[in-house]
Amino acid sequence: MKKFVLAIVVLVFAFTSMATAGKYDDANEALIKMEKVFATFIKDTEAVKSAADLVKIINKMKENMKPIIPVMQALADKYKDMDMEKNPPA
């Protein structure tokens, strides 16, 4: 899970920094939404007091990510050059 979150954060920063150049403008909106979901998730986990609280937070994140995931998958298909496994950052 940590690797996934780290990869997403790296992608968010990479896309948002490149979005100003024009090539990735269409990715910016989805990345900002995803960044807000992750920020909320991190903030919420800091207040966890029980396993039940954590389950609620994970379910909330899952629901918030549902509309974003298809958009991100479409962007990944469109921008194959941003595949972190095939093209890792130098």
C-alpha cells in the first residue's frame, strides 16, 4: 500500500508540474481530485482510535476514488510515456 501511495504521489507531482507545459493539461483536474482524496485520507488516519475507525476511513477513500479511477486509467492509457514501471524516473 505504501508503494502504491508513493507512486501515486510521484505521479501527481510529475503530472501537475508538467501540466503547465500544455502536454498534460487534461490530467491536471483528475490529479488534483486524487491529491485531495489522499490528503483527506492521511489527515483522517491521524485521528484513528480503533480498527473500526480505520475501516470507515478506508471505505470513505474507496468511495471517493471510484469516480477518479476510470479517469486515471484512461490517462494512463493515453500517456504511456508516464508508466513508472517501464520508464522509471532517472
